[in-house]
Amino acid sequence: MIQKPKNLAPANISENAELVLSKRYYRKDSDGNCIETASDLFWRVASAIAEEEKKYAKSNYQPEELAEKFYSVMTNGYFLPNSPTLMNAGSPLGQLSACFVLPVGDSIEEIFDAIKYAAMIHKSGGGTGFSFSNIRSKDSRVGTTGGVASGPVSFLRIFNTATEQIKQGGTRRGANMGILRIDHPDIMEFIRAKEQEGEFVNFNLSVALTEKFMEAVEKGEDYDLIDPHSGAARGTLNAKEVFDILVNKAWISGDPGIVFLDRINRDNPTPQQGEMQSTNPCGEQPLLPYEACNLGSINLSKFVIPNKTSDNKEEAVDWDSLKEIIHLSVRFLDNVIDASKFPLEKIAEKVRTNRKIGLGVMGFADMLFALELPYNSEEALQLAEKIMEFIQTEGHNASRQLAEERGAFPAFSESIYKDGKPLRNATVTTIAPTGTLSIIAGCSSGVEPIFALAFARHVMDGERLVEVNPYFENALKSCDLYTNELMDAVTNVGSIASFDFLPQHIRDTFVTAMDISAEAHLRMQAAFQKYTDNAVSKTVNLPNNATIQDIDRIYRLAYTLGCKGVTVYRDGCKSGQVLNIGSKKEEKQNQNPQTVSIVRQRPDIVDGFTQKVKTGLGVLYLTVNEIDGQPFEVFTTIGKSGRSITAKAEAIGRLVSLCFRSGVPVRDVVQQLKGIGGEHPVFQKKGILLSIPDAIAWVLENRYLKGETPVPATKDQDLQNPSCPECGSEMTFQEGCHICQNCGYSRCG
């Protein structure tokens, strides 16, 4: 390893980045104690990758010089490689790629070979994609035994179980992608595979759609199901009906997603080596069987020129610095191929034949914040295209320069490339998920909009810290609007879309994933896809009340706009899935019909108080009657409001009264009401009241829970994202994964 210079600047990382690095990336001794610092880790990686430069006599760099450059770009947050490179570079394991695709054949031997190979990859820190389209359909005859086949979904279950047993590099469970062609005879069973929540938790599932199928959907025609073993037609299905079911299942659970197979193969840079049938776990990296790819991401938030004022936002981008980082990053990723120790010789051979890399971006939402551009604006779309075109062009230029120094990738064919100039890498660009990488870099994830402007982070001894997006914080402070009370309110709801007391330009600029329409999400994905060799990892986040028709439009628009696939996620849909009806019926039959709530009768005389509270919908007069100093019933009156608001206020009062008369503790009632957002929150000295329910919670908490630990606002459980199994924080779904912003834990499914 290259000697570490004594005057090397230490890595400057956030507390949250340190938590993630120490938990998942630092090397540890036999007792599990960290034996690295952030500076040690980044030097280990930089020096191991730069050392590969010694192999090339024509290189413009000395390895020692290059190691310092690689160290600088990582420690300053300009660029980071994918997680396996950070974890394993310079270590005995040495497996540095994140993405693999393995073939799954039709024989028992081929199927279980794939399971064995996947186990080896997961153990080394990689994720795997599989196409199950070659497995013969359920109930087909098996000639060698005279029996019948069990079909691809049955083997998918075995793959899922095997994955469950393997810790990925000691840091996370293995992630998988399972794909089945739309014309496979078992396609309906595959589409319904995740109907039962908890099934196939180690897999993202996608259906491979063909252009022929999409044309049949438009015309409402039938299409053929093809036996993969014989190539013969095995019946027909109506394309529109299948598409409707596919959309419905995506609405229920977010699975399966879709990929457009013909479009992926049109961009296949080495068609002479076969067709692509699958992608990596998050869908952004289509690969040939036994192929792997290492990825890296440039932090775009670092390339905004400070204090640059111009109507032309492109002038505020530091294009010269971005070009320099692109060229260094491409060199870094090409060196990773040489440095990596692959788990199978077949994979090593295929990777070094095609030398695919995937350079992408993160911090795009932060860049837009810095430029005061709304994510859902036409200007943001234009900037996205401009930036990705620049990265694509300069990335290919860097690859050509490497080809001059080192030679083209062995499978290079001049007929494939328009200009015929040799490239070092068959593909150069990919927009990958950057869940934990963006925490380390301290920026927004990938090309996603930010999920929340502020969130609560849980640290030692149960302490709760509010973490605020720094661009949002600075914008509020520049307008003299920043207060702790406002930050608490933003933490409760994540967004400021309904905070109409804030200036319009701030509300327009600082939009979150749930503030943005599905079409705006998709158009941003298409803008980046236009200049990306591989594909784009992006989730179309939808509110819980999104309709099946909304998802239908998204799938059709993704096809029209030229996306290579699409993932949708309706907020809370996992928890809202249909439960096992049989078990519920049985549970209901076992209930005691005499078990009912005991509601206390109202005495003739009760004492109470009335409090006047200003809300965004008018002045609320809240009357609370008590028995023995505890609330017994609540009456709500709201002045000068329409009948609908008056009725809702009265309904809330009746339900709260029923709770108190049934013995529900005040704290539980407050927790259910506190933090519920409305259309017209109001700011006052007491803090921000988001809605009528929030105002009622505020009165009850201040009257009856003074001196106690403040009640945390709780989301509706039906709409709540899953909790992190390691730290208990709420996880968000983006880029095809559930991600914990607190500790960096992630999982697919």
C-alpha cells in the first residue's frame, strides 16, 4: 500500500456520517471494535485504487500523486464509490463491485448453481439480479423424470430463503432483483407473488414488458404466452387485463415494478455477447449474465458557485471543476475493475471483457435548493438534462483518454459506436441509489427530491435531535424566520407545503417528495435517462390517496418518455395490504360477543373550562369538562366557519369525549392528534398549530401533561413507513429501497 503522507488533511465528516461509517464501513478487530478512523478508511481506499496505476506505463499520473487526489475528492465529499469499494478496498476480501447478474437455467443443476453463486456474492458485499424467464412453467412435463415442473415462483422462494441466511459482508442482508418476462406462462402467479405481506422480503420484483405487449395493451388485444423450454405458444391472455392487474398490485404494495426489455437491449453496447434479461437489485444497471459493474456518484451540491447571482442558473454551476472530478472519477472506477477480486472466475472474465462502470450523481436536490430552483419546475428539468449531458460527454471523453493509455475494452466494436472512437468502458454512466453514501457525503440522495426538510434523529440515551436540511435552515435565517418551534412543526409533517404564513418563494423552492406530482417525478427521471448509458434509479413517490388510475398513467407515461423502467411507492401501502382473510375470520369467531368498551355515564353536573385558540380556520372555543381533575368530555365550537368545518370540529370533539369516557389516557389521545397537518397552519407565540386536531392536542397537553416528557407526534399507523430494525427510526422508501436516514440501514422489498 502507498505510504500515507504525514501532512494529509484529516477527513471532515458529520456526526451522522461517523455513525454510519463506524457501524458499516470501518474495519474491525476480532472483538468488533473499530480499528479505523474516517481518514484511515479513505486513505485505505484511495491508495489501493491508485496503486493499480502502476500497471499502465502511459499513465499521466504517479500512483502517489493520484492517491492524494482520490483521497481529497472523497474526504471533501465530491465523489464516493459504491459501498463494497469503501468496505473492501485494501482488504483481503477485495470484492469491490455492487451489482451482479447471474443466469438461472432450466435444470436443477443450473438453478442451484445460481443459488450457490449468489451466496458467494452476497457474502462479499454485492447484490444480485436474476431473470427467472428461462425456467419452464408450472405443471410442464420434465422429460428426465417424468414428473411435472413447479415453476419459477417456487424457485424464487428458495432463492429468497437462501438470501435470508447470509449476512452481506457482515453489514446487511443480500439484496436481489427477480424478473419475469410478461409472456411467460406463469406471469400471473409472479405478479401476485407479494400479495401476502412478508413474502419475498429479500427481493425487488419487476415484470419485463415488451413493446409488442404494450402495443397490445393500447389496442386491448390478446397476446401469446410462450413456453421458454419449447418456444411454443402456451395460451393467450388479454394484454389490457394483465396490465390492469399489474397496476393494481403496484397500487397495493409497490410491487412488482416494470422494466422495458426492448429498450434496454437497444442500448446494449455488446449485443454480440447476448441479450440482457435482468438488472441489479435497484433496477439501474442492466447486465449480461455473469456481468458485474462498479458504481460511483458525484455530489452535485459541491459544484454551485457561492454568491453567484444570475437569472441564468447554469452560470452558477462550476463546470470546470465538475469536468475535473468527472475525469478523476472515471479513472478511479476503471482502476476499481483491476483492483477487484471477484467471487467467480466467470464473472472476472466477463467484467474485464466489457469493463462497464457506472458514474452517477447525488446531491441534485441540494443543488436545486442552492440555486433556488423548484424540483418540479421546467428550469430544473432543463438543468438536469444539461448536467447529465455534460457528465455523459466528459465521462466518455475520459474513457477515450484511458483507451489511449490502456487500450479499449476487449469486446469493443467500432460498428456499435457512432464516432468509432475506442472506449475503455462499454458503459460509463448510471444513476444509482446513494442511500448511505449520501449520508456520508452530507447531501441529498441520488436524483431524488428530499424526503423531509427536517427529521428527528435518535441518539444515545433516547435523546431526540432535530436535523434540518442546511439549505432550508439558511433560507429561513436569511428571512429571520428560523425558530425551534417552526423546526418542531416541520419535523412533525416533513413538508412546508401547507405553511401559508411562509413566503411563497421558500414554499416553492423547498418542495419534498410528497409535494411533487407523479408526472414531475417521472419527467425528472426521463431527463436524466436521456443522457445515461445504463438506467436511472428513481422512485415515483405517491400520497396514500393516490388512485389505481394514477399508477396506470405513470406506467404508460414512463413508456412514452423513454424510461427503462419505473418504481412507484404509495405512502403507507405496505401496511395497508390485504391481510389473510381466513385468519381474520377465525379470530373474529373466537371473540367474546360480550367484550365491549365500558363507557362511563355522565353525571348531571360537571366542572370545566373553555379555552380560546386561534387556528388557521377561525377561532376555536374548546370546552373541557372534568371529573376528579381529569378530562371527561370535550366540546368544540369554531367561529365564522362553514358548516363542513363546524361538523368536522364537532365530530372530533365527540370522538375525543368517547375516548375519555372509555378510560383512554390523555397522553394517548394527545399522541394521536398532535402533528396532524391541515391546509392552513397558523404561527403564534405558543408555537405553530397545524390544524384543529393539533390545536386540541396542544390544549390538552399543556393542561394535563405539564412537566412530563413532551408527547411525540405520531403518524397514522396505516400511513407509517416501517421502522429501522437497528435503531427504531422511521425508514423512507426511495430508489427502490427502504432507507434509515438515522443509521444508514437499508433493505430492498
